[in-house]
Amino acid sequence: MKLLRHTSPDPQQLALQLDFFSSDFSSQPRIDHPAPNHSPGSLLPNTPAPKTEAPAPIPTGKRRVQVAEHALDYTLVRSKRRSIGFMIDDDGLRITAPKWVTLTEIENAIIEKQRWIFTKLNERRERSARRLQPQMEWRDGGTLPYLGHDITLRILATQAAGILYDPATKELTVCLPVHAAEQQLKDRVQGWLQLEAKRIFSERLPIYAEKLGVSYQSFALSSAMTQWGSCTVDGKIRLNWRLIHFALPLIDYVIAHELSHLREMNHSPRFWATVQSVFPEFAAAKKALRDHAPETLPIF
């Protein structure tokens, strides 16, 4: 059973949301036009014309535009909006445009936006591929991420209860009865991870609070589905316990992010400058955190 639960957003909270972006694309904006037809005399006698592969059929309900060497399919929706909107979903590129905008103008806008479009389409493919990867196996010898590294589960069949982590071997030994169910193992490991999260977060929060010159009122663990952290105007900090799966710099980034809201309760340039003042590598950490989609984490 997946123990993460949905939480209703607090209007006073500013949350660090899950979002995703990927690598750059270097294709130059242009439309490839078909070459003019050659006259029959342009080929030598008895020389067969070169074979070309037939283009893939355009899916029903979609349009196609040539962007450099790419044939890009997209869905066009006409609406009352005043500008052209771009969205990437599981069905690919979706364009929303006013009725008075011509197809030429829409496709020119696609050409101009191609870097963003191909980046987001690539992200979507990578996320889909990660979802197809096998989940971790809850057994002796199984592995799970802890502070950015894989650790190995060791199950000790005994009536005595206990759990012990050996940093030297990176092994987490869990004591369980011989006929214990898989969920008992999951619950024991999750409990240990949450205790570790609380310990490490409690150590890191004062460090960045002092650097920023701010004071927070309280701190608690969160199990939110779409937030890594949140901060209220009265200084209540919540951090997702699943951050314990990630390397310490990513944890520090989220902590610095949330504490910075105690100086700038927004996401303005001044806010990001505040984050950067105590965590200069925030951009790299932000990207790394975004690249770790939720489906790559163990399911409890």
C-alpha cells in the first residue's frame, strides 16, 4: 500500500512544487520546404530514381509541421484566448490558438518555440521510460536510495525487533519474524527512513536559518504528493520525508528554499537572490531534484 497521501494546500503556504525540465536542443529554427521536382532528363538513362521512405501517416486529429529534420505532430484547438498557448501532455504537443490566427502564424510560432517544445517532449519520453523500469524488490539483497546512494537490505529472521544501518557496508539489517509479510518490511524501513529524515533535517535547518538570519517557529515531516517543502507566514516549516532518498546538497537546497521564504514570501528575483546568497549551487540542485520524478522512488 502506498503510504503517501494527498494533502489539501494551505493558502498561507508557499510550496516547492515538483516540476521538470531537461537538456537543451541546438536545432536552428527553419522550415524545410520540399525540393522542386526534377525533369525526366535530370536522371541518366536507365538510372533508377533513389528510393525514399514513405512518411508516417499523420495520426487522426493531428496536424504536422516540419521543424528542421523533425516532422512534428501536434493537436490544434481553437479557442477565445488572445494568444497561442503551448502544452505538452501524454498525447504530445497541444496548441491552443485564437480562431483568427492563421495556420502559417501558428506553425511559425512552433518554429520559434522549438527549443522548449523538443526539450519538454524529451522529458516526457524519459519520464515514461522511467515508469516502465521495474520497481525495487522488497527482499533480502534488495536496494533502495538513501542520501543519494543505494543501500542493501538484509533481513534477519528472528523474533527480536530491530533495525541497524552499517555505513561501512551500506547495509540496512532489518529483524523480522520468519513468516513476516512484505508490508511489515516496508513499514519497518519507512519508519527508519522517517526517523533519519527528522534527524538530518533537524541538523540542517539551524545551519541555514543562521546563514539567512531568520527564525522558524516549528518543523514537521510531510508526506505530500506534489511538494518537497512548504513554509507559512508564521514560520512553520514542513519538509517531505522522501527527501532522505536524495543526496545532502538536494536536501540543503530545499531547506534553504523554504527558509528563504521567511525573508521573501514569494518567488520573485529577490527571493532567488536570497536563496543564492546561502546556496550558490541552487540552479543545479533545482534541476537535479526536478529530474528525479516521483515514480523513480520506492513505493511503500
